[in-house]
Amino acid sequence: MRQDIGVRSSRQFRSVLLMVVIPLVIGVWISLAASPFAVAADAAPCSANSESRQLDFWLGDWVVKYPGRTATAASRVSLTLDKCLLTENWEGGNGHRGETMFAYSSDDKSWHGMFADNEGRVHMFEGKVAPGTAEFTGPSRGPNGQAVLNRIKVVRINSNKVEQSWEKSADNGVTWTMEFQGEYSRKNP
């Protein structure tokens, strides 16, 4: 009788194994094969993706002038992370520095950006880029906690000149106030 119970238990265990564990393992394997990690390995690298290359006109070392002012700034725009991330390192003078990063996401087919400076400001953006022009928007808070909408535009004027503007809106984009306007001239054309 005891041997009979052991044989039945062994058969039940094998049945459970065949009915539960093996399908579970197969299901996990299938979901991993279809996961974004598996797809990412097959995706074209950023260096070959034309969407990721649309801001390349801005790459280089720049002198930034502000209309109506004598002061200038320095900017270096470069690619990192296997050409997936465009980064601007900006030196505005008087110790003010900032970085802006932009990247195209093949996941959601959108451009994303982030600005941060050494005075504690951080802004997040989403936008659209077309040949020679880019526009990014993103929310933030004003000094009194009020909602503010930010808009950055980057426009290629020619191979050695780019203009960037940063505007803010306190009325959700109905009206805009210019916060920054820079004329970028390539240092070594």
C-alpha cells in the first residue's frame, strides 16, 4: 500500500510538473523573447537612425552672442552614449554653467530633453525635430509656485550659425515672454 501511494504521488508530481512548471517556463521564455530588451538588440543603433541624427547640425564648439549685449558665452555640443544623447555644455560667464541633453526615443518615437544648471534649475522637455529646426516644451513652476510652460527652439540658420530661444508662458501658451535668445556662431568654421 505504501509503495502504491509513492507511485501515485510520483505520477501526480510529474503531472503537476508537466501541466504547470513547463508551460510557465515556456511562457517566461516567450515573454522575454518579445520584451523590449530583445527588440533593442535588433534595433538600429542611434548612429544609423536618421531620427536620432536630426540635431547633428548643432554639433561643435560655439560662441554665443546675445542681441543688444556685449557679453558672450561658450557652448560645446557633442554626442555621447554611442551617439544616442546630444549634450550642450554651456558656460554663460560669471560662473553660470548649464547642460541641456536631448535624445530621440525609438520606443515612443519622440524627442525628450532635460536642462539643468549650477543654480539648481531643472526642466524636462518633449518636442519635435525636423531638418534644421527643433521645438521643445515642458512645464515648470515660477518663483511663487505658479505653473509655467517653457519652450525652447533651436534653428539652423546656416552651417556655421544656429539660433536658440527660450520662452516662458504663464497662460499655458497663449502668450510668451522671451527669457533667452542666443546667436550661436561656430568657433572654427
